[in-house]
Amino acid sequence: MLRTLQLSGEKKITHTPRIVKIKQESIETISIKSLYFDDELSAKSQPGQYLMVWIPGIDEIPMSISFMSGETESAVTVRNVGSATNELYSMKNNQQIGVRGPYGKGFNIDNIKNALIVAGGSGGVPLGPLSDLLKKEKIKFTCIIGAPVAGELLFLERHQLNTQAVGGRVLPITDDGSYGTIGLASEMAETEIKKEEYDMIYTCGPEPMIKKIVDLALENSIPVQASLERIIKCGIGICGSCVLDSLRVCKDGPVFDGETIKDLKEFNVSKRDASGKSVPI
């Protein structure tokens, strides 16, 4: 049975869950919280990569890594939307979960001088560690954070601290205007790219939003990277539950560049449900 996968050099990940203990809970929004734990492989992963998280007695689900210290401390961030996430959300300090990974391809920051991040709702989870990395590497960036209401703006203070450190800005926008500008993140992105020259756009959120951002980027000849979401069961490209056209999101992604995305016929059109059946988005 396949148990390990060589990543690079001597670094290996295991496909057997590593049991970790929750050490800290952090409430992020009115419906989202982060769970911190110690795991060296997770802490040294690449922004945009994910873990398969095992909730004992319930299920195993993919979760973006939302914090990576570079040493041992890591985190996943969860919204209560189903039986597995409900159980994970309710977990407290000292309870145990299993993690395997990190898996997939993350964001690339090579040769970037001025970036734009567009985060939509809970889709902003993988963009948190990207924000941390851009700050660490002293890369200027602006961050648009969109949410339905003020209480759902994810990682707002984190992005504010990071952008301020590199001379960037945070632009919050809510559907109801309860914080920041009223409107949609994609609308603000359209306005923003007319004001300032960016050499990369990073985005994650609802797929219709991602579609608009990718279209905007391509129309304006700006490279773009987007993190896409599909049902993932294995994490290693075997089961096919995450297939998007001929690509496996779990292995070929979840981060894809705009040139790849624009040719995907199923993007923003259909996805596979838990049984593998193609259903409309």
C-alpha cells in the first residue's frame, strides 16, 4: 500500500494521518474559527496547499492550511456548513484530529513586485498565509476582502497589518455596506486595476467571483492565480472525485493560473457531487 510520497530532496509526506492535538482556538468571524496545532510538515508548507483532516468517527475532509509558522505551529480554519465541519468547529483545546499532507500546488510569488489579492468570504482562507508570505518577502500588495456582512470579513486585521508593513492597502467591501464599500469584491477589483498597475492577481472565493476576476485579469493582460474548490476524497489524484475537465484539483491544483483556467469547459459550469455525478454550480 502507498504510504509516502517524495516531495523534494529529503522531504516526505505520509498518507497515514498524523495525530495532532488542538492547542488553541481563534474566532475569526461570526461563523468561522481557526484551530491551531503543532505539525512540522504543515508548518513548512506552501500557501495554497491543503491537508486532509480526519475527524475521528466522522469523516476526512480537505482543509486549506490557514497558518504556517515555518517551524511547527499550523492551523486550519473552518466554517460550520455540514456534519464534518460542524464536528470540527465544535472541537476544543486538547482534542485530537488527524492530518495528512500537505497536498497540491500552492501560490507562486516569484518575480512579483506589486500584487492584488481578492478574497471572497470563507474562500479567503488560503489567502491568509499568502498575505503573511508577501509581507515576509517584502512584496507590496493590496488586499480586497469581500463578505456579505461586516462580521464575516475574514482575516481583516491580519491583512491590515501585513499590507501596512509593505506599503499596501486593505479594501473591505460588503454586500450590505455594513463595513467598507457596498458591493462585490469583483466590482472593486475592476475599479482597482484601473487605478494601479499590478503584476499578479491572487484570488479565492465563490466560483462565479473567481470567473469574473480571471476574466478581468486576462482582459487587462495581468497574470492571475486562483485557488479552486472541488470535493476531494483521496488527495493524491487517484479517486477522480475532484476532476475538472482532465485535471485533478487535488493534485494539479488547487491553485491554477489564468491561462489554464480559461480553457476549462467545466469551470464555473459544473462540478461533481459526493457520488461523482456532474451537477451544475
